Amino acid sequence: MTDDLFLQTLLPSTHDLGGFKVHRTLPHKERTTIGPFIFFDQMGPAKLEPGNGIDVRPHPHINLATVTYLFAGAIDHRDSLGTFRTIEPGAVNLMTAGSGIAHSERSPATARPEGPELSGIQTWLALPTAKEEIDPAFEHVPKDGLPVVDADGVRARVVMGSLWGAESPVTCHSPTIYADIHLAPGGAMPIDPDAEERAVYVAEGEASLDRVALAPTTLYVLRPGIEAILRSAGGGRVMLCGGAPLDGPRHVWWNFVSSSRDRIRQARDDWKSGRFTLPPDDGDEFIPLPEVPKTVSYP
């Protein structure tokens, strides 16, 4: 039964970042991309200690777009374009790195005295080859700007792309689907079959696909064209992601993604030599280039 549904089952690598855990399922040694998705991280859920917060210092990206989507908590985004934006649950931050950008992510000062919450998904989308070096950009779409599809005990927010007859306003650089599916106890919903590459991920609670139980924090890559019913007996939250296959292989080294290894080497030299612009209101410190990065693609 599972072979009829799934091409692959990608287990996460889990990192404890001090106060919260991150579960990473892409890139994976068995698969680098699903549609344009080349990085898939679940952050938390966590309640940090009073006075603390997350402080991801300025760091660079090239040739990709980052998508931040929260279930709980808030994050202040700052970037080298001069953008400042606080993202809250149900909204989307899309940052297109293109030819190069640096940004930071920190807990808001107002949330730190009581200890901030943190729960959500951060993904990277590789850009098509023809768009890898486009100008960097930032886009924020609030929660009420995203369409919601109601089914039998299910509310699905379309984060990117077109699903179940609804279309998100978030920019897609290539054909992309991305949805947050919230299942009430006993809820059921068909998975949209149109995208060529698709995966489902249980972020909270429990769920099954055509009566096959789905393990949490695991990315299930679906067979092309299958039509299946997502269900939950006790309630759950499932992310659906995917889209059209990329137009060629991509390389990943630290925060850099590109179709060209030479371009990644150039970006490494540029960051190490201080040739990236830092966020104007968060430029006193930055993450140095690592000797051995935790995020890499596989042969």
C-alpha cells in the first residue's frame, strides 16, 4: 500500500539549538529537491525562557527565495534592502535573494520579557536558472491576504500557488504549491493531484493518507498523479509542498544555492571578504563563514 502512495520517505535530521529543536528534511541524502523546495525546516514548537529569544545574526543567500511561515510566535526580519517586517502566524515572508542578499531574524523585543513562542516552517526555493541572478526583493503577505479552502472538517490555507481552485497572491518564480492544512478531529480532504512533484509533512497532531498513518516530522514524497484522501482522527496539521521539477541540478553549501559551483565559491569569497551589504539597522555583527557547514547537497 505504501509503495502505491510514496516514492520516498525522508526522515529528519534534528538539531537542538538551545531552547528549541529544528527538524530538517531537505536537503536529504536521498533527495535534494521536491519541485523548487530545496530546504525544509520545522522550528519548534518551543516556549523560550523569559528574557531570551532567537537571534539569527545577519547571514547571506544567493540564487534562492526563502519562505517563512509561522504557527506561533513572531520574528523580526531585517535585510540589506532596508526591509524591516515582523511576521506573525498565518502570514508569509518571501525573500528573493537572487544575485545576493543578507538578512537577520530575531525575536521581537516586546516578546522577550515573558519568553517568546516559536513554531513554524522555513523553506528555501531554488530559483529557475534564468532567474538565479535577478535583483533581490522582499514580499510580505498578511494572514488575511491568503485564500482559505474549507472542506469536511478541514481548513486549508493556500500559501503559494493554486490549489483546490484557490490561488495565493504570493509570487512564484516557478510553478509551486504550498499549503497549510488544519484537520479537525474526523476531518478529511483530498490532496490536489495536479503538481508533478508533491510531498506531505505532519507538523502537529496526527494524520493519515488513504488510511496509511503518517509519522510526524517526516516528509513523504508522493507518486505523481495519485489521488488520495488526507484524514485525521484526533486532529492535525499537515503541510503540502511541491511543484514543477527544477530545470537542472542545484548545489547547496551553507546558505548558498546555485546551479553553478563556481557561483557558490564566489559567494563564499564575497561573504568572507565583506563584499555583501549588511542590514542597515542590524550590521554590527554577522555569522562568519563556516569551515564545515551543516547544510550541504549530496552527490
